[in-house]
Amino acid sequence: MSRLIAPHGGGELKPLLLHGDELKDEREKAEGLTQIKMGSRETSDLIMMGIGAFTPLEGFMGYADWKGVCDEMKMANGVFWPIPITLSTTKGQADSLSIGEEVALVDEETSELMGTMRITEKHTIDKEHECKQVFRTNDTEHPGVHKVMSQEEINLAGTVKVLNELHYPGEYGDKYMRPAQTRALFQEKGWNTVAALQLRNPMHRAHEHLAKIAIEICDGLLIHQLVGKLKEGDIPADVRVKAIDLLVEHYFVKDTCIQGVYPMEMRYAGPREALLHAVFRQNYGCSHLLIGRDHAGVGNYYGPYDAQRIFDEIPPNSLLISPLKIDLTFYCHKCDGMASTKTCPHDVKDRVNLSGTMLRKMLSENQPIIEHFSRPEVLEVLKEYYAGLEERVEIKLHKHALGEK
């Protein structure tokens, strides 16, 4: 019998991805259905439902769920949920559809058939209200706000059947794991408590320090990398995966951590997104989620520890997973090692503050990397990536100058 933490909202995983004859039959039926084009965020949300990561959701949200999630972080049935999961379409297309009708869900970028949905509701939402509640701003410079404000006029709600995971399994091999697979792996390793480290950047020394704190506390660690769409300038997933593989190989005790990837798109919703990360990490079987400085943040929209504080503001028992709140970490020359504001008494001038944004900036501008910022094996991978990026830009500029495409 498993001693892992129970999935969110009922204690049983609810993957919506079809298999075998059921998948074949649904694909054939979908050929005759009206197509609804989905953006990258909607596609990634559908995949998360398909693999069971968004348990207990059964489809895209109706108005009551949308409003409850925006205002109280709970769905109409009372289950805790921090961010709306919605699907939009044009008014013209919505008017042509009937309640109870089945539609095919197609990724607009790849034209891949991703799923089907039986429509239960058509409704409009107050996009600005959603943005103020979820992102704490309606500034369209915020990438999450921009995405919401760019949605079509009408939201469609309904139960879904998922037919496709797109390209993720093949591209990342055994690192792409569904919640049922991570749970089976944790059990195989005898892990009962597992911490998740959320990443969208390569691991620098501060990340490594957080990871090792978690390993001291829990049976194991899941280094969980996002491979959905990011904002411009973020480092691609395949580069991050390679860098972390080397870090784990050279600086972690064997069999203390696993690297995994998951297909969600970043919303950059700061505190609310930290809660969503906790919800689906609970579904993956993790008992703890590391919450460091500016978790899932962007720009200056959130305070550095807002994502930690929000876990104290939600109703008790909203989640079974627990946050591991870690203060700002850095390398201190006087301490001669990694430390935090809770453990280091020295002046700020003695500290090397570490952040993924700073590392990206130094690498992209070919600046020297500060000593103790990151491990040499990681830096080699990143330098190679940025050198290739620079070369591709130079080739593109040269072709442009010559009038070539």
C-alpha cells in the first residue's frame, strides 16, 4: 500500500488521456467534428489534464468555476484551485455551436488534433477582473496578463477527452513522466516524502543549495523542469535538461534525486502560480514544494516572498502538500560557502547574490561569470548555447545584408 501523499481533490488520479481502441474510435469521430483552435497555453493545460497532473479537473471551466477560482480560489464544488483553466473562441464560432455538441480541439501552431470536448456552457468573462485577481495587475506588459487579454470573446466549458501529448515524450525520453509514473518510481525507490524543485532556469548554486536542503529533509527530490512555452529570452528546455543532468551526475549523491519535465506553460502569476505548482506536484506524489525567492514571478509585480506568504493565507486543508520556505540564498566569501539571510551574519558586500535572470544576462552579454555563481560543468553547457545563439544571429544578419532569406 502506498504511503505517498494522496492526489488533490479526492484521493485518486484522473488522467483524461485515451488509449487503445477508445483512442482510435475517438480520433475517427473527431474527423467529423467542428474544430476549435487552441493557443499554446490552452494546449498545455489540456495535456496536463490528459496526464492527470490537473486532477481532479475533467475539462475547461464554466462561469461558476471561473468566478470561484478568481475570487476565492475554489471551484463551484468547493475544491481548492488557484488559477482558472479556460478555453476561448470567437463569438462567431461560439454562436454556431450548441450546448451538448462535441467539438475537436486542435493546436493552432501544429494543427495537431489534441482532444475532443462536449460543450456544457458558453459564457463571457471579465478579463480585467481575472488579471487583477490572479496576476495582481492588469498591466499588459505582464506576459500572463497579455495572454489573458488576448483571449477570444467567448469561453467554452465542457468535459474533455485527450488524444495527444504532442511531442514531449519523444523529445525528453524517460524524463517526461506522468504523475502515475513518478508515483510508481517514488514507491520503487522507497520514498515516502518527496520534495519538488520547480525550475524554468538552469540550476545555479542557489538552486543547488535549495535542492540539498530538501534532500536533507525528505527521502528524495524531484527536480521538475517546465518544458512548455516560456517568455522570450528564457533558456530552452533541452539546454536546461542537459545542464542539470551534468550537475546531478557530479554534485549529488546517487539516487537522491530525479530530474523530470512537465508540459505546462508558464503564466508568471507569482503567488497564485506557486499554489498551482503545489496542486499538481501533489498529484505527482510530492509531499513538499520548495518555495524560494520570487517563485514564478516576473519583473517587479510581486514581492520577493509573496509566494511564500500566500500559503499562510489560504484556508486550512486546501492542500496536503507542504511548502518548504527558504530565504534568499547566496555564496558568502566570509562564510566560505552557501548561506542565507538566516544563517549568514556578514555584510552584503561579502555575498554573491545568485539569480537565473542575472546569469542569463551575463552569458548573453558575454560578461565574465562571477566565481561561485554556478558549477563549471553547467557554465560550459550554457556558454556553448549562447555561442551558438550568437553565431545564428550573425548568420541571419549577414543573410539579411545580402538580401537572402
